[in-house]
Amino acid sequence: MPPAPYICIPGVPNFRDIGGHPLSAQPTKQVRRNTVFRSGRPTLVLDRGVKKLKMLAISHMFDLRSRQELTSARYDPAGMLWAGTERVGVPVFRPEEYCEGADGLVGRFERFGTSVEGPLESLTQILLSATHPQNPSRPYARILQHLSSPSFSSTSSPSSSPPPLPTRRQDRTAVICALVLSLCGVSDDLVAHEYSLTDVELACHYKSLADKVQGHPAFAGTREDAEALVLSRKEIMLCFLKKLRQKHGSIEKCVINLGLLEADGIARLRRNMIVDAAKNHSIVAAWDTLDLE
């Protein structure tokens, strides 16, 4: 396994680089580091965190949240931007599709219990919503097109920003990250491992998340059930990728069939995102020697 990709950004939990994973068919190649980042609750970033974010030279922050989330959180987009960074609002769910996290979890528990079928249905619905013809935001297409742009360079660092709170458990960021890594040639096992890393970084939040599920008036499960529902289990992503291949034949065909990229776009994305492992160093490696207080 590659080293843990967590980057300490004060005030922002679960901030990590999805790069550094080796390609299954080319072990001397890796997914480019310092390019695609994912995180939780970016609106709580502290001043010291902003200093570090600026050092990452993030050019685009893709915000996958729905209109209802931004309204309920009294979110001020300007508060998360600085010179050189563009916020791109690309909601995965249309207003009529959005469902509060606890409601969705309880509904899936009623039908599937704690089996992988519940979260598997959730991941599938996320992909369908993100690629629906009536979704004008085209969130995943916009992100993949950005990464496959002919003008892309290693200094362009798009950051895919997930839901603001880990309570949502909707995995919108997880789906697009899985597509990017799979297109690059990372094994399903490593893609699923990357998905499960959220459980490590957000372990301190899971008691409160399980409390919310257990406190839902319609929830009829046990405490153990509630805790299982908020985890990003590795087998969930493995089943999701298997389902996509069964339906489309490959992840590449899935991306093409859903209108996210054409074959030439996939080739460009690979040229942009795949590098020699020996030269693929993390920018944060030198941070320990810097005074960022």
C-alpha cells in the first residue's frame, strides 16, 4: 500500500491527496501527486490551514453540494476562496433529488439492513444523478474534462470538494475519485483501500454520526447497526466497481457510455495523470522544515 496520503490542513478534516497509487500493469508508474485532493468540511479551515492550501496551488475547487446544503449551512463561498482559486459549483443532486443523510441511511437500512446492498445502491444513485441528462451541472464530466484538458499541467491542482459535513454519508467525492483512479489503471483493491481511508481519518466523528442515525425516529436497528451504516467499508467500493464492469464491460466504457469523456479524452487524462514513480514526490514532504504558524 502507498503511504497514508493525509495532509494536515488545520480546520479541515480528512484532507488527502489521491495521487501516489501505483498502476497495476505498470508498477514503475503512479498517479500524479499534488494534483487532485479531497476533504471534508472545508468551510471550517483556519488561517494556518489557508496558508497551507495556498502552498498547494489549488486552481479549482469543485463543490459537489446541493443547493439545500449550502442554504441550510449559511455557506459563504467567498470564505473558502483566495487569489488564484476558482470555486466551481457542480451539484451532484438536483433540488428534487436531494435527501438528508440520516433519512437516506434509515431508508436503506429498512430495505437492506447493514449489507453492502444499501451503500451500493447509494453509490449507484450518485453516479446516475451526476450523469443525468437533466442535471445541467454535469459535475463528473466537468471534473474529468478539466483533468483531461490539453492545457493541463502539473501546476494545475483541481480539488474536488465533498459535502461539508461527514454526516451526509453520500460519497459523492468517492465516486469521482474511484473513476479517476480506475481510468489511470489503479487496481480495484487499491481504489477500495483509498475509499476506506475516510474511516481512519474521521474515526473521532463516528460516535456522533451513529448517534444521529440511532436517534432518527424511524430507525429500528441496534447501536451496532447504526455504527456499521456510517462506515466506508472497503467491500462497498469493490462491489460498486464490479457492478460497473458487469454493466459496461470496463470503467473506460462506463465513462464513455455515460457521456463523461470520449476515448481521446481518457487518453489525455492518462497522459496528464500518470507519471514515473521515481519522480512523483509530494509537495508536503518539505513542510516539516517550514514555519507555518
